[in-house]
Amino acid sequence: MSGLEKSSQVSITTTMQSTEAPPAAPKPDQQASRQANLQVIRQRKQMVLSFPHNKKLLKLATYSKCQEQACSCAGWKRPEVTTASPLFTDVCRCEHILESHVSHLRSKSEEDINKLLRMVVDVENMYTAKKREDNDEIKNIYTYLFTLLVKSILTMETPVIQATLGEPPFEKPSIHNAVTNFVLYKFSHLSQQEWNTMHELAKIFLHCFNTWDFPAPSNQKQIVSQEEAVTYKKAYTRWFVFCHIPAFCDSLQYYDTTMVFGKILLRAVFKYVRKQIMDQFHQFRERMPVERRVMILNHFPSFLNVLDNEIYSNNSPIWDPEFKPPPSIHIQTLIENNKSKKRISETCAIDKDGFNNGRILDNTTPRSKRRKANDDDFDNLSEENLAEIILTIDNPNYMIGPDVFAEEAPDESAKLEERNKIIEFHVIGNSLTEPVSKQTMLWLIGLQNVVSHQLPNMPKEYITQFLFDPKHRTLALIKNNQPIGGICFRTFPTQGFTEIVFCAVTSSEQVKGYGTHMMNHLKDFHIRKNILNFLTFADDLAIGYFEKQGFSKDIKMFRGIYHGYIKDYEGATLMHCELNPKIIYTKFTSIVMRQKKIVKHLLYKQQQGISKVYQGLTFFKEGVKSIPIESIPGISETTWRPAARATRGGQQMEESQDIDTLTNMLKIVLNAVKNHEDSWPFKLPVDKNRVPDYYDHIKYPMDLKTMTERLKAKYYVTRRLFVADMMRIFTNCKIYNSPETEYYQCAMHLNHYFQTKMKELGLWDK
């Protein structure tokens, strides 16, 4: 860390222009001000980049080495102070003219010049921030980064952070992985809807942690020992250099805090960040939608309480690099998704059309490579067999019965026309700082006519405003050198999303899948730019189209990210689409259709191996309500086996055991729970008259009386249904009540007792 404390001396005597740099550690109520500062910085950079070429060189001269032989001057400076605008013939204090400081830049491309100018603006911002900073520790860091950028401008090289700071990631597992493990570890037993809430709360926490400012080492009150102080100072310096400063200084590479830091930083600042986050949420509670407010203010504190215990626990599995989540339907869903992605990757790797050069990646991990001997045939499908199947399904003379997957991909016709050069896609836009080609202007004018005809309720002035606004871009669909469709959009790189303003295709061309293919091109374009979220306001006529393109009314982004950026429309519905960076969307439908054909072929091959046909089930007509799955004729030949659980006697008890036996065993457990001293809050449904807002927060109530009635009606055909209802009682109690209440403690004690009784009867999985 000494490299930051002993900064090199760089003589910068020219007057720095004042810019709005964000403060070192703004408080939560300063977040809006910080966003405004960042906007000012972006605007200033844009203004500097729009300078005429000579004015750019004049600005760079201040930071450029004199090119005269044996001259060591590191930047052009006037020998006397004057208000006149400098000329290339003006003399520097090194007695050489200004031209000598920029002569080597004359041959540089505009892109290289702009890169240097961005660093100049960052240097000036750094200087301003340093002057405003009172904390010596932070001043040292600013000084180091200021010196680094000045040297990078002189050498015209990309700035490289000194090796003593290390390279990200600094800890494994990362905070992101640990919080993900936490959600899987603590909440896998919940219903899908409840688990989704926990997952959403985790995303909110990670977002806040990535955007929060941590206290300087000298201000960190949580530090209690010298060793902790040294450790935190090192982590804080790394965070400041790699995560905080690059957020407004894009000359340095930016990293998400949660992806490069782990246990050390999280433990050091969690209690501080937790309090700050909740204070800010309470401060802005009235601005939140009702559902969001209930989730944040009612559930988030409990979520943070449980997370607190795991963060500071020495035995918590969330920090285990080999963490294995407990079995649950949520994990199974993730596993199935991973398998699906892997099969897409394998198909692309063998496909003769060259899909292996795409962005669909192989998701194989060391854990997934260790396959079990009893995996099904689909998972054990070899590359040779897959290649043989692909050759078979590509043969037009080979037919396999009725083609249930014969439908064509919705954008197949459009893709064929693109391959034949009939249509083209171009991202175009207007500019006030760079020349715009005549072709681009003609296309924009043509798009204005297309959109006006297809969206007659939209004012022509409104369409013109956004099509020709330099901040907006349009993906244009070109046919015979004429625009026949387009999607107008605006990207917010700092917020990580793009707003789609409008999209349209000429009515005579709307039956060829152009709309789908155009949207897929837009998705691929944004993935290359690392923008993975679309937002749009859709009217009633457009909702159907956007839903087909993967948009949803369920907005998964935190409102604070887009509020104040996206334009609001009355009578329209906000929709969100989250992009998957591992998918090439323009090829995705073809891959899915190909997979369907492979699955069909595999099903056919398995059908050929079935030699016996069993008679259909008839005993349901005789009044039988349910039977064990394994008793269905032919099931055993499919290699399916019911999940087994251990009993106290060491024997295996199948899930689908005799209903009467199961009911008697569950009755023993239920009576024991009802007779427990801590069962009194849960014996009857919650009285709405006594607790008016209970059912506003608890959507799926449960109580012991309802369970007793269900048991009598033989509702519990499996023990899992019984366990789910009982666990819902405890979960509801913990959601509605805070940990210090008597109700919460009763739920904890009764839950432990319930599991003990289930284990005694062999009804609980180990």
C-alpha cells in the first residue's frame, strides 16, 4: 500500500477547470446529487469530444511532452498569465512553441485523440475531487490515480494499476456467490412465489451493495483491532480504485463490488450498509409502489437479519467454495435450465452451419462432468450419436411418422431473405458532432414516413423528435435500399438498460417474420454492448407483440434504476425484457427447432424398443381416487423409481405408501404438535377483526385447525403435502412478526419439535 502513500511529484501548474466530481463518500440522502454529478461529467465529456480538431489539440497540449530534442517539458505552459486564447505559435515556458507539444498528435486518428481527451477530463475531475476531499487517506488515493492518468496521457498508453494492489477478483467465493448460496440454503423449502420474493430481495441487496459508498478506514467505527484496521484499509483502497472511481472515470476499468470482493469486505461493512439502506428505504417509502413497499419494509429487514447470522457465522456453508444446495424444486428448475443450455451448446458445437463460432457457451462445469452411472439416456447422449441424429434429421428423404414438430420458426423467412441479401439491418442515428451521411438521412426520413403510417395516433412531431435526436438510435430494416421497418431506442449505459421508444414494420411486409427477426437483431446488438435489459411502454395493441419477443409486465429491475430516465406514457403498460448473454437471438429459434427434431428422433427410437402395450387404467370408474405411481402397468419397464426415504428400522419407505397408513402416522404427529405448549398461536385461523392487515401481507394462510380438517378428508396423500402446510404456518409467522416477538419464538420452537416428531416416525428425510 506504500505506493499510494508516496505519490510521484508531477508539476501541473496550469489552472484546472472546475468540474462536478462525485464526493468521496456521499451519504444516502446524497445519492440523487451524485447521479446529477455523474450526468454533468458525461455531458462535459461529450462537450469536449465535440470540440473542433484544433481546439482538441490545444487542450491536449497542456498534458503533452515537448517533442523538441533534449527538452524535458511535460506540458505546455504560458510563461505569463494571459486571458487571450492560445495559438500554436505561442511560446511555452520551455521556450518552444505550442506546436512542439502537439506535433506528434497530428498523425493520430480521431479515435486516439478522443481517448486522450477522455483521460484529460478524468484528470481534471480527479484534481477537483482531490481538492474537495478532507480525508488524507482518500486524498492519497486520488493523488495516485491523478498521477497515473497524467503519465498515461504523456505516454499515450492505457493506464495500468500498480501490481501491489493485486488484480480482481480479490476473494473467492465472491459476495454475489455467497448471497446466491444463502438464498438457496435458507429458503429452498418455500413455495415458488415466496422463494421468488427472497430471490428478488437478494438482487436488491446486491444492487445496493454495488452502488453504495463505504466509510473511509479512519471513519469505520466497526473496526475493533489493529489487524482488522489494516485489512479493511487494504480492501477499501482496492474498492476505491477498482469499483468507486471507475464509476465516473471511464479511463479505468470498472468492476462490480459484489463480483470481486468476498467475506472480508462484506463482514467489515455489512452492518453499516444495512442501516444506511433501510434508512434510505424508509425515507423514500412514499415514492414506492404499494407491493414494493410491503416487500421492502416488511420482508427485507427479516431477510437481512437471517443474512446477518450467516455472514458472521464461522460455520455457514454459504462461504464454502464447494457449496451444494439442498434438493428443492427451485434447484431442480435451475438444473433443468442448465441442462437445456448445455444441450444448445453441444448442438451448436457439432452443427455444420458454423454455430460453434457464436456466443452460446458450453456450461459444462467440473461438477456436471462427473456423471452418475444411472443417468438417463438423453443426458448420456454421445457426440457421435448426436452427430448421427443430426445427419438423419437433415435428410429430406427420411420421415419419422407424423411430424408433430413441423412448425417453422417465426423468423425463418426473414432470415432466409437476409442470407440472400434481400434485406439488411443497420443501426443509424443523427449526430451534432460528426458528419452524417446522405444515405443515413434518407433512411431516417423514410423511417419517419413508415412509422407515421403504421402509428397514426402518434404525432408526427413526436416521431421526428426521437428519430433525429442524437441521443437516440434506430435499428433500420432496409429492403431494396428503402426502409420498411425500424426500432427506435435510447441506451442508458450507466443504468444498464435501453428504452425502446417505438417500433414499426410496413403493413404490406408484416407476414414474413420481420418484426421478430428485427427484435432479435436488436437483442444481439445490445448483448455485444453488454446492455442486458430492455424497457418499453406498450399500448394495448402492442402488448401481444412484445410478449412474443420475451417482454413481461413483471418488471424485475429495481425501480430506482430506471425511474427518472424512461419516458412515462398515460394509458400504456411498462414491459421488461431481460437478455441472456449466452444466447445468439438471431439463431436461437433455428437451434430450438433443431433440438425439437432431435428430441423427436430420440422419442421415436425409444418407442421402437417398447414391445409390450398395456391396457388403459379402468379402476378410477370404480371409485378409486388415487394409486401409487409404481403400480401403473408398464412403469417399472421405464426404469422410473419413486424417491425413497430412510426409516428408523433402516428399511426403505416409498413416497406413495398406503393412504390409510400414512394418514394414521400423520395424525400422531399432528396431535403431538397441537398439544405442544407453543402451539397456541397457530391452532385457529388468524382473526381478521383482531389483526386487520394480516391478510394483506400473508396471501396463503394456514393453521392447525385447517390441517386437521384436511387430514380427516385424506387430503394428505403424501407426507410432502403435510410438511408443506406445516412449514407454511411457521413461514407466515416469521414473515409477519419480527424476531423479538413471542409469536416468532413459538414458531421456532414448534418447528424444531415438529421435525423431531417426523424423524421419530421415519417421515423426515435425512
